[in-house]
Amino acid sequence: MIRWYRHLSATGLIVTILATACGGGAAAPTATATKAVAAVAPTATAVVIPRGGTLTLGMIAVAPPLDPDLSRGSNVWEVTNNVYDLLLHLGEDRQVKPHLLESWDLVDGKDYVFHLRKGVKFHDGTNFNAVAVKAKFDRMIKMGALSRARGYLSEPTGAAVVDEYTLKVTLSTPSAALISFLTTMPGFVYSPAALAAQGGEAMEKPVGAGPFRFVELVLDSHITLERSPDYWEKDAAGQQLPYLDRVRYVMINDPTVRLANLRTGDADASLYMRAPEFPRIAADPNLRLVRAALEDPTVELRIWRGHAPYDNRFNIKALAFAIDREAIAQGLYQGAYLPAKGYITPGQWAYDPDFKGYYLDLALSRGFLTEAGNPTGFKSKIEIGAGDLPGLRVAEAIQSQVAKVGIVLDIETVEAAALTKRTQDGSATLVVSRNVGFGPDPAYLMKQPFHTKGGFNVHLGGAGKPYTTPGYDELIDKAGEPRTTAERTQLYREAQRLIFDWGTNRVPIVYGGESLAHRVGVVGGFSFAPGGLLLLHRVWVDRR
Amino acid sequence: MTAYIIRRLLLTAPVVVLLSVIIFVVLYVMPGDVALAVLGQFASPAELAAMREKLGLDRPAVVQYLSWAGKIFKGDFGTSFFYGEGVPVLQTILQRLPVSLQLGASAIVLGIALGLPLGIIAALRRNSLIDLGVTSFAVSGLAMPSFWMAILLILLFAVRLDWLPPSGFVPFAEDPIGNLRHLALPAFVLGVDIAAVVARLVRSEMLEVLGQDYVRTARSKGLREHVVVLRHVLRNALIPVVTLLGLLAGRLVSGSVIIETIFALPGVGQLTVSSLFNRDLPLVQATLFLITMGVVFGNLLVDLAYGYLDPRIRHA
């Protein structure tokens, strides 16, 4: 007897069964889900927003400490943002709005006097006042480079209490950007008494003045916050904020599983949706996608110029003009991200819509190769952190694009910590980097990687040597001083043109932004603050 | 038997020392700067140097090893660089251990419960469709990457059928049913892997024993078939399976690292991954050392059980 069935591929059989069972992509809406949409979805006429309930929010794992100065990674800020609260907010119009800081005065063209909101309490019952804000500035200044906030706020040299709700902050140099930066992570405030009670070193259990107070962190599992009964802010209808009783962040590192939790209803919302998932979310009537403005230079090439071939600026321009950003935005990000032009992003007030930056022009690229003295191209490498698959895809796309002008890039995958070390000792060459970050003021992103004294420029010219673009520092120093917005805009645009004309050490590829998906009808009220921080104090949940 | 146990224990001691050296050396030569991972990119060279001194990383490698080894043999694995000042890493690991132990135990039970009968049936129905089905299952179980199977099962049982939760963990004491529901899929993915190995081994061992003279003799004595299979065939065929269980401990550990990450289970596997990314040296060293010790002593127990089951081994 011919045992034909021996030749059946068992693997194939099982795969077929499973694939058939799982097929269909987006699950068809269930009766329950449809009912929930009909019953709950608030309309424009709905005034009373449901109060109470627990929001379950999927996100990637958060590593402690949840300390504003010591935290690692912006995913920590997504949580602590709702606990600490910010001194100032940035409105949809990108204008700074009062929050815990009600007003401020510029003194002698350099220092600031802050007028703080009265009647605000930290979650431990102590008062939010000038002493607390002074303690925050003092700690940050004392910590120096160890403080994550210090990279944004390099100018403050001291803070003095004027009265209980007035504080004077002394700066080393005039800074127009300081106020803007208090709308994001450097503007977090915390209870100094709570920090002292926790040993004074690190805030392991965050105690702030925000809408939610910290309950627990179970590593690699979840974080729970609960409504702060003392929170001061009310909505337009006079209802006390926040609406939610509790927030439970569940840590799910795998993006497919994060989305699966959303589709099953095990999570009400999930952060960090990826561009390839956007069409699937859009096709699911139970889900809605919420996206932050496309304002981050989400993917960029970082170039170390201490060694060949990038010690020759024309090679950098040859590389940059051989990259097809449009193809990357469409091909790798399904059009969900925008091709990047300049380093001042569309979300910033200094954005120059007429600036073209680097664009695909192979003739121009070849011209720069000739000018660099290697008309047939050059050989180099592109470095990627191990496990960074989206970064690897970008590297592969760039590799094939620049090959057309004779630039041969070998892709080298390097373990993440080893890559960080290379970038720190100046031995890195060309690195694809993602999640570059957002600056509410161009002062941060236009200074740190390009100015001779910029925090990211320490080794860009070689080990321990920053790279200097002639004339750039003067422009940036001027632009950073308190001036009218029109004057500052002009200066930043001029500075941007200068580094791109000279050959920049950061080549932006695409603009992106944070994204979140949530279940329709069950939860709502989500919006990202400029910069991608998710504020939850206006989020509601209704499970009727 | 006592002499056998003492002999095995003495042989284990140099293995433990050797493993501690390997773990230390591997982590010592691993690229990356621990001080940089702790302090971040804005740290100055002076701050980095001060942190290396504080962590004892500026000392010669031999001194660092002896200091570490001396402490771990006293049960002091140090404190984590990341998970809170002064929190002993052993405490962090022990908090995670129940999740991993429950997952591992469930996977083994499921693997044996599935693999053993399948192997027996396949051997007794050799060259039949059942045999082919079991063999196909075993090959698929071994060939299919566990992360892929995990995603498919989540899509099927959680998203499509809505029978089980897609990920997460609930402690047994808090919600026994919820605990079992959350562990069902990850335990099944790990268990299938074990079942595949057990089924293949049991089948081949059974086939070998079925051809032995004493089995023929048992049958010729007129014993019923199930008596022959259970008393004379299976009992002898199972001895190598016991050995296999020891070897599977290592496979379980590597599998749990992936499975815990996919299913968001807060176990030792996920802790190992995150501590490696964080360059949390004391935690990585401790988890690796304790995991390898688990495998070593698991194998030791298997060896002792093997000696107990088969007198030829302990008298050899």
C-alpha cells in the first residue's frame, strides 16, 4: 500500500488549520460590542460625561524609577505625566498655557519670577508652593548631567523663594525656551517631603499634584493609579476632574498582543500602535485610532564626523541627496508618516514650509561625490541596534537607494548597549535612530546635536570632540535669547539653512508621532498633548 | 545508593564553580558600559568613572569575580542597579519565581499528559494513520517557532473565539480560575514543545522494547496485551523519558523567556530579558546563576531517580 499520507507536511496542515481559524484580519463586530457602541457613544449634545470606572491601558513595560529626573524613556513619562502634573501646558495652538504656574515675569532680561497657583496639594497632603518648586530646581541643578531634565533646562543656576507662592529662578544666560520646556517632562513637580521620606535619592513611589495618585507598580505586569480627590482642575461644565476612578496600565511588550488585548476588550485602549497596524485598526468598527500631530523627526540618520568618509561634509550631502524619503514614508509607513524636510518640525512655530531640506536628486548627489573627491562613491557602514526591526527596514531601504550613486553601505547590527557606547566614545559612524523626541521650542533640537556645546554633540567630531559648523553657534545663541517670536523664527530658519547647506550631522528621514487605539463607545476623551504626552484627566469610561 | 548520591554530589560541585566562571566571563566581556546604562547619555566621563568605582567595576576582573563568587555562595547576590536602591536582587527574583514555576510545572504536566499517551498509541499502531498523525504533531511541535505558535493561538482562542485572555497574569490566590485561564495558552505553547519530544522518545523506546525477547515471552505466557504494554513495555521504555525530563529543564527555561515576554507574564524569563537590556549586572548574574543551578540540580535529581529506577546505573 502506498502510504501517500506520509508525504503530507504536518506543519503545513496545522498551519492551514490555524490560519483558517484566525483568518479574516479584523474580527467581525460582535453583538455585544455593537450594542455598546449604540448605548454609550456620547453625542455632541451629551453634556454629562460619565464619571468613575477603571481604564485599562496597554503599553510597553515601564522600568523604575518613576522619578522625573532619573526615569529612563518617554514611556515612563506617559505614566508620571498623570501623577506629577506640569507647571505649564502647551495648547493645541502650540501656545504656552498657565497650569500650576499661573504667570511669570522676565526680570532684567534674564531671570524669571514664577507666580504659582494657590490651593494645590500634593498627594501626600503637603502644599504645592514655592518651596516645593525651589526644591525641584535645586535637585536638578545639583544632579547636573545625571538629571534627565537638565538636558532641556541647562540655564537655571539657582532658585529663591520670594514668598509662599512666588519663586525667582536665576539663569546663567537669557533663555527664551525655558518657559516652553516647563510644558513637558522638565516641568513635572513632586512633593519634596515625599522624596525625603523615600530616602532622598530617587522617587520610587511618585507623589505629585496631578489628577491621579500612584497606587502600585508590579514590574513587567501593571501600574495602578487612582483618582486624586484633591485635584484642583474642573472641566468646562464645572465637573471635577478627572472623570476616571482608576487607571491600570498593563505592560505588554509585543505589539500584536497589545492589539489583540484591545480587540478582545481586555484593554480599553493601547498606546504605541505601529503604522502597519493603522489600516487594520481603521477597518475594525470597534476601534478608533487617535494620533498625535506628526511633529517628531521620528526617524533620522545620525552621523559621526570624526572619521572617514563623513569627515568630508560633501560625502554627507551626497548621501542625503540620494535618499528617497517619500518612498520610505509610503513604503515602510504606508503613508502614515510624512517625509521629513528640515529639523524644525511642522509642529513647531518656527517651521518653514518653504524649506526643502535634502530631497532625492541623484545628479546633485553625484555632484557632491565629485566635489568630495570620490566621484564613483564610497564604502561605509550603517549601524542598527539589535532587535530594532523598524530601524533595520529603514537601513535596508537607504542601503538600496544610495547604492544608485555608488555609496555602498554595509548594515551592521550592534547590541543596543554596545551601540550606545559607540555613540558615546565617538566610534560610531552612521546610525539609524528612531524616537528622536519633541521640543516644544526649537531651542532643544536645534541646539543639542549641532551647537558646539550641545549635549548630543560631545563626540560628533571624534572622541571627545564636538563638531562645529562655522557661524552656527552664534545664530543659535541669538535665537535662544528672549526676543519676539518673529525674530526667533527668522534666526532658527537661517540656522537650519546653514547646517543643511554646510552638511548636517543629523539627516531627518520621516516625521511621525505617538498613536493610541481605543474601543469605541466604551472609552473616550483621549487626546495627545503636543509632544505626545497622553493626559488622562479628561478620559471617561462607560460600561453600561 | 548513598555512595551513588555522594558521588553525584561531588561531581556537581566543579560544574557549579565552572558555571559561575562562565557566567561571570560572558557578562564581563559583553559589550556596553554598565555605568553608561545607569547614568544615561548626558553623563560626563568623570561621572561615569565615579559610577564605575561605586559599582566596583574599576577593579581587576579576578577581584570582581572572587568578590561576586564569595558573596553568592553566602546567598548574597547584591542589589539591583535599577529596581530600587538597596533592594536585594534575590528578593526581586523570588517575587517572580512563582509565575515561572507555575508556568514550567503546567507545561511539564501538559507535555507529559499529551506526549506519553500519544507516544504509546503511535508505537502500538505503528505505520498507521494514527502513527502518522502523532509523528506529524511531534515534528510540527518541534519545528514551529514558539513565538509564532503563541501569536496564532492568541488570535484563535482569544480574539476569534474569545475563550481565553490574550495575555497577562492573575495570582492563583487572588483568582484561581482566572489564573488557570491566563496560564492556559502559554502553558500549552510550552507544553506542546515538551509533548512533541516526549511523544517521539516514548514511541521509539516503546518500539525498541516491544521487540525484546522478554516481551515475546510475556505474550507467549498468555498475558493480556494491556498487561504486557503497561507492566513490561512501558515501565522499561519510561526510563530514558525520566532522563529527558532533566534535559527539558533547559529547554523550558529558554522557552519561558520568549513565552513570558509574548504573554506579558511577570516571571523570571521576562526579568532576565529586561535586566539584560538594562545592563543590570547583579540581576543578570543572579538570574543566570540561579537558572543554571536549577538546571544542574534538576538533572542531578533525575540522575538520582534514574539510579533508583535502574539498579544497573547505581552499581555501575
